[in-house]
Amino acid sequence: MSVRPPLPYEFLPQVPSFPLSSEDITEGATLAREFLHAGGNLSPQLAWSGLPEGTRGIAVTCYDPDAPTGSGWWHWLALNLPADTTELPRGAGSSDASLPGDASFHGRNDFPGNQYDGAAPPPGAPHRYVFAVHALDVAKLDVTADTPPAQVGFHLTFHTLGRALLTAEYGV
């Protein structure tokens, strides 16, 4: 077995967690075909509660730390979700119109696209797909739909009050 890279969240400032669940994915389980890039390419349903006091906005991301790039691979960046959002239904990553709130939008992922693009690892060991819900101290991040994912991550780091993670795997 090869050594897996650490999760980037292990090196960021520690913040409180909160409950995160899904009807579609289970912690440590294999992603179903409908959530794969070559499958249905649907984003999974996610639900959360118990956000930290002071939460003014939410972002949802999906990141593959095992991609053979040296910097991982961003699959999904749903940004500027209203603070009262408690769930994204299955398929919410398909377009900006599927997101709640007038200011919500999808940031550019590494495919590149402005939507959810599911798991598509090269042959080899399974990859981890880390779905994260970030509770933010701002209603809107100072980013656009074309901002590179690493730069979005920079803004997330400095505005995150709390973060919940759910990790699934897939390999070919």
C-alpha cells in the first residue's frame, strides 16, 4: 500500500466541527456510479446543522488530495451560500440555478468547469474525495467564478469559523 498524502485541513488553523450527513455517501465508503464523472456526474446530497455562532455564509467544496499533481484536485466549489442553508440536494452541483440564494455560484474546479465534476481518478489506488462544508464569517467571499481554486481555498482559510468533512473513496 502506498502512503497517502495528508488532508490539507490538517495543516490549516483548527476550527470547530459540526454535524454533516448525506443520504448518498457514507464516511469511508465507495462513491456510487452516479457521483462519478463518467457516471451520472451528480453531486451528492449533503445536510448539516449546528453551525458556529457568527456564521454569515457557507461554502461547500470537494477535494481529492490523492490526485497525482502535487497539489490535489478540486472537484466542486459551491460559494456564497446563504447562512441559513442546511442542505444541498442531490444534483445541486449541476448549475448555479440549482444553488440557494441570489449570490450563490460555482467556482472554477480543476477540470475546469463551474459545476460539480465527479470522481475520475487514473488507474491505481483509490482516491479520497473530501466533501467539506465551511461556515464563514462573511456572507460573500471576495472571489469570482473564474478565481483559481487554490485562491478560493486561501480565502476560505481566513474566513472559516467551522468546518465539517465527509470523505468517500473511488478507484479504478
